[in-house]
Amino acid sequence: MDPIPVLTTVCPFCSSPVDSTVFFCPTCGKNVKEKPLSTGIWTQLGVYAISIILPPLFIGWTIKYLKSSDPAAKRIGIISLVLTIVAIGVAIWLSLAISKSITQQVNQQLNQYQNLGL
């Protein structure tokens, strides 16, 4: 039985032969090809949770998934982007509602003091 041939490529940084299945060059240690993004259920839940809880802070993850060539990773990126936009919209709406409520309460208090003649 013949052994399975291993395809080799050349590292673009140091020109040494590199196995086509590795992600880093064994000679120079540079990244030869991108490691595929995880699309497991726990990874998805983590990305979605962070998109909701901390919307603008981890937008880099969303962009990384959107740029992926894997359709499942792109889907995760699109869902994450939508969740991020919705979370930012809800945060802005809540901020405006709280601000309006505080303004009304302060104005009520000021009106009460004006009526007392202070």
C-alpha cells in the first residue's frame, strides 16, 4: 500500500517547503494560511452574547466572521452584526428615555421649589 502523498507549498516569507495542511511555517513561524474560524454552538452563543452585552467593543469578531469564506462563519457574522445594531439601538433608546425621565423629575422639583417662594 502506497503512503498518502503530502502536498507541499512554499512559504511566502522564507521560501522553505511547507506542508499544505499546516497553518504556520515550521522554519520562520509566520502564518502561512488562516486557521478556519470555529462555528460550534458554544462559539456561536458566545459571539451572540457578546454582540448583545458589549455591542461596539467586539465588532472585530463580527468583521472577522463576515470576511470568512466559510458560509457558516458568514452567517454567524451577519447575525452578530444584526444583534450588535439592535443592541446599540436599544441602548440609545433607553438612554434617551432615562434622560427624559430625569429631566421631567428635575423640572418637577424645580417647580415645587418655585411654588414655595424659595
